[in-house]
Amino acid sequence: MSATVHPSAFVEDGAQLADGVIVGPFCTVGANVSLATGVELKSHVVVTGKTSIGEGTVVFPFAVIGEIPQDLKFDGEETRLEIGARNRIREGVTMNTGTSGGGGLTKVGDDCLFMTGAHVGHDAIVGNGVIMANQAALAGHCIIEDKVIIGGLAGIHQFVRIGRGAIIGAVTMVTNDVIPYGLVQAPRGELDGLNYVGLKRAGVSRADITALRAAYQMLRQGDGAFQDRARRLAEETDSEYVREVVDFILGDSGRSFLAPR
């Protein structure tokens, strides 16, 4: 089945539309855009720049996908936005291409939900199964690992990393890295526990949840500096989940960490 383009839509020459693509009323699709099989642009959607959207992704009205970065250093260089498969990109969402100084690529994984008004900034890397609630904003150069949930009106500072399975409460400003499975809340984000609901939903064993709870308590109350506690955990743990947290803490970071309180 060939692509279906509404008569009121404008698709520039050079755009690549796979079979089964639906371009709805009053949409604009740029010359360097590639839409995979089954992509649907509902109506009044703008997709521009060097942007690819993966199979089965649906984009809702008034979203603007692939516009230039909100970065005054951007000087028109060719950069990209790659969006994976089966995403739901709701009304008014904005996603920008990368910058040459940040690697030139903004990337979104598969099976994510971006609710109304969410923003993905330049050079951000977003994993699979991520949920960004209404009006949440992700600044440039952030890394969001798989299965992260970001609450409504939350703001993520540039260069922050958020580890797999973490949850960020609504109306929270996050300025430091968040460990995998962490729970962050309050207006100025504080690490306030673990995402136990998410762990249980993911089928994580009771033994691993217990190990994570013990690791969190050691990180919160143990002797020495935060990084030293993490190194001790690395020597002592047998849990792959605790190891993931430790590797995240000891990895390269552009920001410091939200330490357990």
C-alpha cells in the first residue's frame, strides 16, 4: 500500500515516504525527511530537517519535529534527528536536531510516549520505553536510559544522565545525574528512594530488590565519599542490578550525582 497524503498537506520533493505512511491535513514534510512504514502524521504536523521516523510511530497535531536546535551557537550545519519505531508523539511536542558541538545527532528509541508539550533538546539521547509526561522538558546533551518516567512539568538540565528505570516526579528540576531505578522528587530534585513500583512491574526478583534496597542504604549512610561507597559496593555485590547502579555512578559524567538523602 502506497503512502496516503491529504490534498492540503505539503510534502517537499526529496522526502521519502514508505508504504503505509499517512500524512494528514495541513502537515508539512521537508525534503530531507524519511518516514518508515506505517508512520502517521495526524494533522498540522511539521517534520523538517534531516529527520527519520521509525515504523509505526504516530505524531499528533501541532507537533514540530526536526527543527533547528535552540542553541545560539548553531550556525546552520547539517545535523540529524533519528526517532525509532512505535512511538507516540502527542500534541505540541517539539524535538530538535543535534549540533556539531554535541555530536550532530538527537536520537529517540522505540516504544516511547511523549505527552502534550514535551520537549527533547538537541543532542539528547533517549532510550526505549521512555515516558515524558505533559510539558516535561529535556535540555541538550542529556542521556535518558530505557524505561525512565519523567513527570509533568519536570525539567532536566543539560548534560544530565538518568539511569534505566528511574522515575522523576512532577514539577521537579533535575540538575544532577540520577542512578538507575532512582526516585527523584521535590522542586529541586532530591534522590528520595528507589522506584519500587517500576521494579515490581518489570518483574525484578525479590532478592534483587532487596539487594538494591541495601545498596541504596549503603550509598545513603555509609562511610566515606559517595564515589568511595560505590567502589565498595562494586567489590561486594553479586546482583546485576546493583552492578548496573555502580557502573552508572563510576562512569563518565558531565554532571555530579544526586546523592541519597
